[in-house]
Amino acid sequence: MPFSDYSETIRSNHERSPIISHSGTDDRFESFAADLCVYSDNVSVPDYSTISSNSAVLIDAGSNKVIYSQNAFETRYPASTTKVLTAYVALKYLTPETVITCTSSVENVTVPGAVLLGLKEGDTLTLNQAIHLCLLSSYNDVAIAIAEAVSGSVEKFAALMTSEAKKLGCTGSNFVNPSGLPDPGHYTTAYDLYLIFNEAIKDPLIVETIQSNDYSTVIKIRGGVDKEVTAKSTNGFFRGNYQAPGDITVVGGKTGTTDEAGHCLMLLARDTQSNPYIAIILGSSSTDDLYNEMTNMLALCTKSN
């Protein structure tokens, strides 16, 4: 199915789907719209072992039915899954054709091991290019460039991220940077990431990007010189390192890994009837555990029908 059809499917399903009832008095559920999956407790599946990762959620995005949930409302470090919110907020306030001129801030990432494109002050690229580079290869300096283009500073953009997340119903989140690099004040929940991802995939550019294997483009470095840059998906299913269940197709998603967050992954998937699913795992102890548990969780999609 073409990427544009996925965003349209999500929109149409949201328009007709009823709200799912819940029990309890937790105020996180009071103001949710009828186009969301709403629940309050862990949801288990018979004959399915609890995963070892910290948090997980699997939701049928067509019917808004929760299939599986573990610790979905506990706060976690999201690592680079944060960048989906960065892209969503940027595209809400800027057009893809917006030209971004980098400041010296893009050169100031000092976290060891942080993935960088190598942007310098004065380099220019469009938001379209930045979204691809940020979501595919998870370049942290590109995320900073996006943030400053929207709000003028990382701090103001992070406040905007938190504000926009709250509008989506995210009551367990706070964001202090556009990249997901570790900070005690930067956290979310698996359920909040569902809310964010569920909204983000209404944008065709985001879906087009996350389902790409790679991306090559030309940006302008300071002085107007062309520079070819590339991005390759960090998604292990796309890289051929892991295989989804035979009746499930991984449309795309976003990875995230830091020492503090562990190994994280959010995915949009579909079954053989093109029904969409959102799957999120946070805090796996290793890459193999992350993808093995994601594969086993995705296998629940068709068993739930």
C-alpha cells in the first residue's frame, strides 16, 4: 500500500472509531477524544509470556483496540524515538520547503557516541531534508537545526514539544531537547508515545520517511558549496537483520538507544488485510532482545482478530 494510503487510512479510521471505555479515576483519561485507544491497566494475552523489556504496547490502530500492554504508563527515557515528536511539531509550524540555516549550536553536541551528520554553522538544508536525515539516521545535530528553525532555540522548542504533546493527551511526558539525548528531565511513557506516533503518522511525509531504507540528498555548506549527504534506516527489520512474522509487514518506525533508555523501538505495521498496528517497546537490554520481543509481539496482531 502506498505511504499516502496509510495516512488516509489512519484519518478515516479516527473519524469513525468509538471511544473505548475504561475503569478507574485516573485523570489522564478524562479528556481523550473518541479517536484514541483508552485504557488504564496492563493488558495480557493468554499463553503469551510477559516481555523482559521495561514497557510495551501493541494497539490495533484501525479499531483502536489494545492488544497487549505492559507498564505503558510508567515514565521512561525515550532516546531517539523523541525525534518523531520533533518531526511532528516542526511540520505543524513549518512547511517542508522551509530553508533551515544552521547556527553554532549544531556543533555543540558533546554526548559521547551521539550520532552526528557533521553540520556546521552556516550550512543550509530544507525541513524536508532534515526530517529524512533525522528520522532515518537519527542525526542529533539535525534535530537541533530543526528545533532552532521552529522556535529560535532548543529550550523554546522543547517547551513547545511538551505543550504539543499535552494537547495529544500526553500527561506522563516532559521534553527538554529535540533529540532524545539523556537528561533527567526528558521522559515519556509507552502510552504517550502511542499518542504521539498515532498523530504523527497522519502526515504523509513522516510515513514516507519512516518506510524508507535510505535517503541521499545535497545540502549547502557554508559558502554555498554543494555537499552530498546520506541517511540509512536504523530499523533492524529494514536492514535485514531481523524478520517480522510472515503475515505482518513492518511499514516503518523509529529506533532509539542510549545507556539510560536501553534499546527502544516504535513501529507502524500492517497485516495481510492492510489493517494498521502501532507497536512500541522501551527499555530492552540488547538489540537482539528488542527485535526478538518485537517480533513475538507483532505475531499477536493476527491472533487478536
